[in-house]
Amino acid sequence: MKCVVIAAGYATRLGELTKNFPKPLLKIGENTILGRMLDDIDQIPEIDEHIIITNHKFAGIFEDWKKDLHYTKPITIVDDGTETNDTRLGAVCDLLFAMEKLHIDDDLLVVAADNLLFFSFQEFVDFAKQKQTSCIMCHEQPSIEKLQRTGVVELDADNKVLGMEEKPQVPKSHWAVPPFYIYNKKDLDLVRHSVENGCGKDAPGNLAHYMVEHTTMHAWPMSAGRFDIGSLDTYYEAVEKYGK
């Protein structure tokens, strides 16, 4: 299984802090946002490589960061060639770009690079092995307002995904979907042809939504929380809460 980190965005909501520096490499205490995530993922036996997709503007910074790491699994940095937010490929196209460039034909753990997690991805990998399908994560979200700004899934008693909506005005459940996914090797042809068949390009949730409509998927309810770093306020809050 390959770990694919989507890190090609420009984090414009963080202003000057990320104008010339990638958000995933911002410090939280002695570690980076991305480093905290990879510390966990690197310990998963099924993972044999970390693939980080970034843009041309930040690729050199990621390469320099990589030099000081001592993970047990190799790290590959993929440069998608873009240099501005206006020319970005979008998360789904970045994944397809890396799959084609590296000839990837393995199970994939696909993760966004701007979250602090309070559980291990090993639990997610074990769940996917048990279900033998591609999988997404979910968590209970009581706020209708927040559900209207994210992906929302309906599940059966076995956690099979019955349907998924992006930013629904009238959510059909309280199960929200964070940006963490497992795509099985047997489903990679669906992934490869997703955009040409109408899948949205920008958010990683677009691909999950497309896949739910074309193959069997299950959803793992997160065993603990996460902290999404999406703005300057949430970054400084994360530093204050978790950087001590």
C-alpha cells in the first residue's frame, strides 16, 4: 500500500504565512503538521512508500525537508508543475498525475496534509482489510451548518455507504466525511477515469463521491477526533493547544 499525501495547494487563507511556504510543513511544537501524520503512517506495516504531491513553487522546500528525515519507508516528492493558485490542478487531478507519473498500481491510502489526528491510521487500514472494499472515514457532526460545508454519507448497519452528498442543504445524516481515503487496487481503473467521466477536480471529496456511485465502499467511524488547520486562527490555536 502506498501513502499518497495531497499537498499541492497554496493555502491562501493563511496569508503571508504560506505565501512562500507550504502549509503542511508549518511547525506545531518541534514537529511539522505533516511530520506528525507521517510519524504514525510510517509505522503501518502495510505501507511501503510515502508519496507527497506538491506544486512547483514548494517542491524544493519539500525536498530540503525530506533530507533530514529518518522514516523506515522511502519518501517520493512529486512536482505537479503548477506555480500559482489560479493554475492549480486540483486534488483529484494531482492524485491522477502522481499515479500516472509513478505508474502506481497498489492499494492507496490518500490523505490531506493539513490535519492533526488523535487516532492511528492503522485502525483505518485494518477496517479496509476486514471489509475488502475501498473505504472512507466518517465522524458524527451534530451541527447542520457544518454538515452543509462538507461531504455527508448515509450508512447501513454494516457501515456500507448507501449514498454521499457534497455540501447538502438538507443533510440526510450526521455522518461527515474528512479527507482520508483508501482506494483498493481493484478500483484504480475507476479512479484513473474518474475526471473524464465527470468527477469534480478540486476537492478530494469529489473523488470519494464519484467512487461511492460506481463501486462498493464502506465508512470507518473515526475512533477519536482530528483538528483541521484551515485558517490562521486555527493554525495558531493548534500551536497553542498541541505545540507545548
